[in-house]
Amino acid sequence: FCEVHVNTMEGFWSLLRSWLRPHRGISQEKLPLYLSFFEFVHNAKRRGKALLSALLDSLLSLPPRNTY
């Protein structure tokens, strides 16, 4: 179990703001995609190979799609 503090969230938002700064003019409809990507990258740095393994497991468990 990991405790969450206000400083943790302030640090996260600070990193997010500095990461978004070069991406000026993001539309409101695409903002959730940018936030999700940043969250994934942030978690990947913290969890390392365990996150990659979980991602691959979830992708491999998806049913095949018909693309024709």
C-alpha cells in the first residue's frame, strides 16, 4: 500500500504541466488522450518491466478482431 500526499499530486501536476507546455493548442477532445499517455509513461517509469508485462498480457488476452 502506498500513501498519497498532497505533495505527490503537486509534483505530478508540475511534471504534467511542463510536459504539456510544448504541446500548445491541444483541443479539449484530445486532452484525455494526452493525459492518458502521460499517465502511462509516468507509471511505466515507476513500475518498469512489471508494467510492460501487464500491458502485453492485457493485449494478448483481447479477442482477435475481424479487419475485413
